[in-house]
Amino acid sequence: QVQLVESGGGLVQAGGSLRLSCAASGNIFSIGTMGWYRQPPGKQRELVAVILSGGSTNYLNSVKGRFTISRDNAKNTVYLQMNSLKPEDTAVYYCKVQGARSWDGGYLRDSWGQGTQVTVSS
């Protein structure tokens, strides 16, 4: 199916920035929606940002104006640029692929990345 490898997490002070990357591989012809989710400690997983195949985006209200999602279709990679980070952004961040099609015309199952820890200190 689709394998996702995330990178870019780490420890940063409040007000700092991080850039997360998620590279998809496998029998991929195209990808529909790519997104980022996060799970703060003791909380449910929540959608942070999504980007559709045509480039339209949606964001969690609390990250609007601070985070930017983008994709490079040639590399099957999605990015999350996180600026002005706050302690409440601390979470494990997961990327997700939906609507991927294989080279033989089928649809591939939705896939999750392994998660990357983002910790924002005050």
C-alpha cells in the first residue's frame, strides 16, 4: 500500500519554528488528500491541516496564520511549516494519505505515518 515516513519533529522554544515532512512511497500513481493530525498528551487525535489534490487547504482554527501545509506531488511529499509555536502545540504529529491510486487503477488504503514528537517549551 502506501508507506509514510515523517521527519522534522523536535524540541523548540515558544515562538520558534519547525518544518515537518512526510514522504509517501509505494505503488502510487496519484494521491488525493494529504493531511496532518496531532495528538497532545492525554487528548484525542485532531486534524491540524489538510491539502487536497488541487491545492485547497483547511486548518484547525488554533493554527490558522501560524501553520502552512503544502505538497510536492512530484516527490509525493507533504510538509507542515509551523511558525510561532506555542506550548499547546506540543503533541505527536502524524501525516495521513487518503485517496491514493495505484498504477493499476485501484485505490490504496488510507495510510498513517509513524508519528513525530513536537515539544514546545515555555
